[in-house]
Amino acid sequence: MAGNRTPTGRKISNLLGLAVLSYLSQQPMHPYALGRTLREHGDARSIKYNPGSLYTVVRQLAAGGFIAEQETGRDGLRPEHTVYALTEAGRAELHDWLRTLLEQPQHEYPAFVGALAFVSALPPAEVSALLARRLHLLARQRAEVREVIDGSLAAGVPGLFLIEEEYRLAQFDTEHAFVERLIERIADPSTDWISVWRDHQAAINGEK
Amino acid sequence: MAGNRTPTGRKISNLLGLAVLSYLSQQPMHPYALGRTLREHGDARSIKYNPGSLYTVVRQLAAGGFIAEQETGRDGLRPEHTVYALTEAGRAELHDWLRTLLEQPQHEYPAFVGALAFVSALPPAEVSALLARRLHLLARQRAEVREVIDGSLAAGVPGLFLIEEEYRLAQFDTEHAFVERLIERIADPSTDWISVWRDHQAAINGEK
DNA sequence: GGGGTCATGTAATAGGTTACATGATTCT
DNA sequence: AGAATCATGTAACCTATTACATGACCCC
């Protein structure tokens, strides 16, 4: 009962920990190598990577008994490093964590949603212009993801390891279509938006 | 030059600050009232609300000169409270912040994306089962959002203030379709997934 | 007139990010 | 042989979350 769970919700919350458990399930490694793998393997596009956080997470995982110090090694005259290995508890945790993440949608708070909630603080014409510019940037990012996928496939990476990128692609498309439609609706006089918007702007700027 | 920007990137980063600036652009308020508004107005579905964080953010905004202590009031014999008002700098910050958020897509890290990146750590049959269950949960959440929208419209809230919820709806639909398709692809023998998956599982569990 | 919930906020703690440090290789 | 970059990690700081505190109001 003295906990393999952090006070906050479920166990360790930083998803970097999931990556660490997964890599260690294949072979023992030291933290720096974990970070390199994360970058080279492209998983840093899916999980926020930050060297300092990695060491924090490794310490947390070790404290929880999910990974264990295996040996202290050294390559050439490079600094010494501590190699960690997955424990049985760690393997169980990896599986349990993944199960939860795959099964249960999490309520999250993307920045764009927060911005949309307060969009009426800006005048409609300006919002339309900003959104139009967003469309371009979205298209560019989408193209980058596309390139990552195609490049990886060409380099022989199996599609199984590119599912996240395809998911991102789908999301980009949806957002693009939504924003396009939103721009239209802002201009559409058959919605009541324009008048509501004007009133709201008056409430903000008018009285003073 | 001594900063209206936090060390970390751009200004204040917690989106709760955006909500505070927006509310204060309509009228001065004290922190507790800000929190109540956030909940009642439903914006807590778009921006993560936590009472402790609210006070932190208010302090940050005050330190940045974006809001200013206006008076200290009291309702009945309830505890005293400090009323804050938006400053001119605060109004500018609100607009600038919103512009950035609307124009520039942010790279974010949803939990599901992280999970997808490591999905091959579980056996395919289990993944399919988990994803099937996810479909149900997604449908339920989608229905809840739908109800929020319909209920609000029926209560007279203009559509302009429900854009975030519609965006969420679109995202739910995309994710649902993607997961459905993903389940099919896992079962589809014409992809190379099954064999790749088996090899990967062997690499994880086999040698030991 | 006592028990719950609301109003208002503070303090302690844990988590995450930035900045820095040091020596080894590699490149030109 | 000097500059740049890689390898490896530590430490300080900032942010955010949880937990707690205190007194009103309200209800029966």
C-alpha cells in the first residue's frame, strides 16, 4: 500500500516513462542512450522529450521498482554511465499503462480549443485573417508529416511503426476542414454571429 | 527589457491566464469569482481549471503588469477578497496571445499518440480488444459533447460561443473513424503487420 | 443549534524545464 | 591544433497540484 502510484492519479504520469519502459523491454540501456534512441527513432515527435525530464523520469521509475540499476559501464574514456534494466514489475507496468492509454480516451486541453473559447475577444475580420494564415501553416505541417511517413516507408520501416503519424495526418485534415468551414461561417450573414459578435465587442470596448 | 515574458518561451504559458484576461476585459473581478465564472460558463471544459493554479496565474499576471489590484472588497461577512482589473498592457496581451494561438498551430503531445507509438509492445489481439472498447467510450463522450451543445443552444447561448465544442466533436469523429479503420487493418492479412508484430514480440519476450 | 456546503484563500510538495558543467571525439 | 559537436549528467529554479484552513450561510 505504500505506493507504486504517484499521488497524482495513476503511477508515473510523464509519458517519457512509457518510452523508457518500452526501450528497456528490448535491452538494458543507460539514460543517455535512451534519449538518443528516442530522438533517432522519431518517438520524440510523439512524446515530449527533454533531457532533464528524462533523468527525472528514470529516477522515478527506479524509485518505483520498475527499473533497476544493472551495472556501471563506460565506453572508451567517455563519462561513466549507469545501465538500467526492466524489472518484472516494470514489464507489468508497461503493459498496464499501455492498456489504459489505448482503451480510455483522456480529456485533454489543446491550445487551439482554449483559443476558440475566447475568440470573440477579437473582431471577426481579424479572426478570419488569422485563421486563413493558420490554414497555410497547417498545410505545411501536414506535408512534413507526410514526408516523414513516406521517407520512413522508403527506408524500410514497417507501417506498423508509423501509426501515430497517420493519426496525426488524420487530425490535421480534420482541423483544416474545420477551420475552412469556420471562416465561411464567420462570413455567412445567415448565422446570427455577426450581430452577437458586435454586441460582445461593444461590451468589451464600449463602456469605460 | 526586464520582462513581460517568462523565461519559458512566450509570456505566461498557462492558458488559465487567457481566461482571466478575457473575463477581466468585461469587468473587474476577484479570483474566486473568476473560478466560478470559468466553471459556470463551461470554459473549464476547454482550459484545465484548478483552484490552486488560478491563484498562481493571477499572481503571475499581476507581476507582469497585465492586471492590477483595484480594491479590496467584501460581501456580507464572507472573507475579504481582492478585486483585479485589466490594465492596458493586459488588454494588449490578451489580443496578442489570442492572435498567436489562432494563427500558429502548436505541436502537442496527446496521450493516445504516445500510446500508438508503442502499441507493438502488446500482442495484436489484445490491442484490437482494447481499441474496440475505446470506440464505445469515444461514442459516449461524443454524445456528451453533443448534449452540451444542444442544451446550450436550447438555453439561448449563441452558436458563436460553442465553436470549441464543435471542434471537439469533429475530432471525436475523426478519432472514431481512425480507430475503426485501425482495427480492420490489424486483422487484415494483406498488410505485413502480423509478421512484423510477431517478430517484435519475440524480440521482447523471447530472449531472456 | 448542529451539520453540511459555499466562499475564499494559503502553504507544502512534487514535477518538469532550463541552464550549466566537463571532458572526448571529430573535423578541417 | 583549435573549433565544434557529442557524450553524460547535475543542480537550481519555476510551475502546478494537492492538501489544508477558516469562517459564513443555509437547512432542518
